[in-house]
Amino acid sequence: MTETEWPRLAYYILLLVVIGGAMLFELSGRGGRTLRQLLLWAVIFAGTALAADWWMTANAPRQQVLEGGSRIEIPVGRGGHFHLEALLNGTPVHFIVDTGATSVALSRDDAIRIGLDPARLRFDGQAVTANGRVGTASVTINEFAIGDAVDRDVRAVVINSELRDSLLGMSYLRRFARVSFEGDLLVLER
């Protein structure tokens, strides 16, 4: 289980506790009728949300690495974005493919997860984002792997902001001979 799946698991456990508690409350016969009905509707709503999230996650298409790493197919995700998972220095990192981003931009959290210490970085660069200008620190990622496709010494920046998602920008996408869209697929070919 990856680090990004732990919060979802905690959410499911909390939801299970709430649903179980509501069912125990309902079956115990205590509480007013209106309160019980309100709790029952809350349980129904929470259960529906849980089932929808589980179904969408379980049925979400995943990236495929084909032809020994020379072709990568990334299906469009929720919200119309293309999400890709790569191993940076052996650690899974989730990216949003962003053709509007100049370089690979790591969130502070992802930088920490791959072994970089933001407190020791020099944020002497700048990037213009939708939220304004932010400081950037240049870094080199020793190993950047998408399936069998492995690149070494990949230049990136760490963003000094509350960026939650790391971005896979043009500096990495230029490593591919062809970047194209085939329906709801983003195709990267070496």
C-alpha cells in the first residue's frame, strides 16, 4: 500500500465506524424518532459516497507501459487531467501531466518523500503559477522511472508553496519522440 492510499484507508475506517455506530444507535432503540431518521439518512448518504468512491477508484483506468517502456499510455482521469505514477529514487510519486508547466515541479511533500530536505534547498528561482509567483529550488532526481522506462539525472524544481500535486512538465515530456492524444489517452513514445 502506497503512502497516498493510507488517507483513503483511514477515511474508509472512519466511515465504517460512523456507519456502525449509527446502526448500533438505531438498533438500540434509544433516541428520538426524528434523530434516528436523520442519522439513518446520514448513514445512507455516507454509504452511497463510499460506494461511489470505491467504484470510481476500482474502475479507474491506470497507465500502461508497453513495448519495453517505449510507449506509455495514460488514460484521462477524473476532472479531465492525465495522472501518471512514476518511481522517483524508488519512491512512488503521483503526477499531473501539465504541458503548461516548463519543468518537473515537485511538491514539498513529494520532495521529502524522495529524500530531499526542503530546509536545505536554496529557493532562489521563481515560477509563475495560477496563484502568483512562488520560489523554486533546482534539484536533480537520480532515477525517474515509469515502468520499464528509466531516466537518470532528471532536472526538476521543488515548489516553495502549498502545491499538493507534483507536475510533470515539458522538460520531461521533451524526452519523448512523440507526445500525442488518441481519444481519451495521452500517449508518450520514445
